Amino acid sequence: MMVFLTGATGYIGSAVADRLRAAGHQVSGLARSDAAATKLETAGIGAVRGDFSDPKSVGSAARSADAVISTATTYNPAIDGPAIEAMLDSLSGSNKPLVYTSGIWSHGDTDGKVVDETAPPRPAELVAWRQAVEDRVLQGAGRGIRTVVIRPAIVYGRGGGIPAEFVKSAQQQGASQYVGTGENRWPFVHVDDLADLYLLALEKAPAGTLLLGVSGPSYRVRDVAAAASRGAGAGGQTVAWPLEQARAKLGAYADALVLDQQASGRRAQELLGWRPYRPDVLKDLEHGSYRSMATAQT
């Protein structure tokens, strides 16, 4: 298939692009500038000039493709909403797949329970706007589009994502910094396991499917920070950043970082045969891609 992929050079998008191409699909990506187009083409991805702020451009790109995967976001509902709607309009009646990226923060704090796709959303303030977009995508199944929504857990691997911030603070301050008490838990998924899930969703998921991209158990944030500290050569030292102080600088993002969440990715495994197998986040931080990154930087 020719897959139009938004966010193709981003953290999740680049892993998805690699997986799609390895499976024999052609990939085109949205480029806002000549520099972005060159970056895409260097990565073996066809460049389509356009921008989320120009819904006609993304709608046209979606219409020309066999399938669409959207991993990009501006975190602005006034921009994201119309862009996704333009893609839905372009695909209406085609039975082509459209895979939309949401996130685990749509579940908010899970109150010590393990949630799955049947749990009602309780989105954190930072991402509350995204629920309406999710709903519109899933409703696209009634418009003749094979729509899928994926809510990834905290994504790690390839030395990137939110866990990379623990490594960065360990290098700069001699201790990995986390927000709050560090007793809260995060669910995780390796970016390459997540890319496998996108491929399976693209090829096999029924219309109107919601999936949680979660592999393995949740880990206490303090333990994740300590693993990052050891991998970065800071001896496991960690430091707490009080929530009120973090909130003054980070706003609603700080509140998202102190969510206590447990979640299951079983549905994706049972429905699509997804089999995540990469090293867990603690091993990757201490002995894998993040350690390699820290060594290269020093």
C-alpha cells in the first residue's frame, strides 16, 4: 500500500515508517518546508508538501493514498481537529484504513486498577481536547472508513521519549529528576513494538477499533528514574521535583506526569496477534539504547 504518514520524522512516526517500509509498503509524509522534504526523502519517504494548519493539503494527501496513519499532533484542537476531519472527509466511503494516534493519558489516573479499552475515558487536562477527535475518528467507521484509534502507553526505546528526560537530568545534575513523589506508576511500550502494532492495525484491524498500545506491567516512576540514572553513570541517584514547583513551569504537563496508571494491551494481542518482545524500560534505560546514547554524548 501507499501509506500517507503524518509525523513521519517524529519519534513514533519514524519507527512506524521504518516498519512499514520493511513490510513492503510505500510511505509518503507531510513536509512543511523544503528542509523537511529533504529530510523525508533522505529517509526514503516521499514528501508531500502541506501542513496541519492547511486542512486541504492533508485531505488531498489522504485522498491520494491507499491508507493513512496520523502520528502528528500540534496539541491545538483548533488545528488538529479540522486536519483530522479533512482526512476523514477525503476517505469517506473508500473503506481505506485511517489509524489515529491518541495516548494513554486519555484514561487519566486509573485509581489502582488495570484498565483496558472498555474503561470510560477520564482524560488528563492536557489531552482532554483529544477525546472529541478520537470520537470523530471512531465514528468514521459509519462513513465507510476502516478507522482505528491507538492509545500508546509511555513510549520508550531508541534513546528517546519521555524517559530520555531522566537521562538528561542525570547527566546535567548528577541525579535523575522526576515530578512528584515518584510513587506513581506508568505503563510503557517500546517504540519498535508500537510500530509493529501500527502495522498490524493498518493491515488487519476492523473498522471502529480502539487499542491500547501497552506491553508488560507498569513501573514506579522512581524506579524508572533510578534505572536511567545508573545507565547515565549517576549511580542511581534521583531527585524529586515537587509538583507545585513543576506545575509552575510545566503547567498541565506536570499533572500528567504524576498520573498513576495501570493498563493492559491484551486486546491488541488477542485481536491482531501483536507480540511485543523488546527489552523492558528498566533494562533499556540501564543497559540498552539510553546507555548507548549517554556514552556517545560523554
